[in-house]
Amino acid sequence: MFITRYKDSTRMNHWAVALLFICAGLTGLALFHPSMYFFSVFFGGGQWTRILHPFFGLLMVLGFVFLFFAVLRDNFWTKVDTAWVKKTPELLKGNEHAMPKVHKYNAGQKGVFWLFAVCLVLLLITGFMFWQPWFADFFPIPLRRIAMLVHAVAALGLVLGVIVHVYAAIWVKGSFRAMTRGTVEEAWAKSHHPLWHEEVTRKEKKEVHTR
């Protein structure tokens, strides 16, 4: 038996943001250092790479805004998350049964979510501050240089967050299905997110009784 974890619209939004992240990341790396300039060949050369990068970034942020509000309710921090963090050594030992019961997302997933949100806000603000020729002239050169540094650090944080996100999706068998088909096995939900499983099954039973 399968349980719906994500709506089609949420999954489409997720993959659109993921694609834009790849495009923004590769164009950003091409502009960041000469050794990675070869990435520019995928976007029509250096000039087009410079033009397209901020637009990829802007669209990525806009896409994440919709995703942010779609899953925000389930990403607020609770006492269970604090207890989960304290038990993290047990998880690293492979003793998942020692972990506190969690809802739709555990503390690690929530941490990655908020890391994404903070990094993208920083990337958006700082990106505007040195976006030539549209906005950069509104800011003094020293401030632009600081913005470029913060932009690079935020980009690094975002990349590291994505690596953790992808690794966790592969590591926890059955997770990847949630974003490809929108459903997960009931046994998976009961094992990894028992409180969420209880809520979903309770709603389903209530709907059956009201029909």
C-alpha cells in the first residue's frame, strides 16, 4: 500500500528548482574561477553565461518561494526536533529505532530546508548588488565587493546543502520515490516518519467514515 507524500504540483516545482539550480550553479562556477570557465560552453560562451546566470538565479529563487510555502507548515522546529538532534549519534551508528518519532520531516531535513531558505535570500540580495548593468551602480564598490564575498559563501552553503539533501534521499531507501512518483510505501512512512503516518492514516479513516 502506498501513501501520497507530495502533490504533482509540488514535485514539478521541486524538479524545476533543481534544474534551475544546476544551470545557476554551472554558470556561477564558470564565472567564479578560470579553471571552471569550460562550463560556459554549455550556455553559448562567456558572454551568454554572464547574461544568463542572474536570470537562472532569480527564477530559482522564485520557484523556491512556491516550494517554501508549500512545505513551510511541516518545517517549523519543535521539541521533538531538539530531541532528535541530541540522538543523532545513535542514527550515525545505524540505530534508527533509538530515534524519537518524527512527523513529515526530521530535524536534519528541516535544517537543510532552512539552510536553503537563508542561502537563497542572501544570494538574491547580494546578486542584485553587483548585477551589471542594471543595479550595481546603485551601490558603492566596497559594498559590492562584500556582496560578492557573501554571495560566494552563500552559494557554497547552498551547494553543500544540496549534496546532503541528495545523499540523504539516496541513503534512506524509498525516499527518492516520493519526489518521482509522489507516493511512499506505508511501511516506509511508518518506519521513518511514524507521526506523519499516524496523521495520514487517521485522516483517511475519517474520510472513509464520512462518505
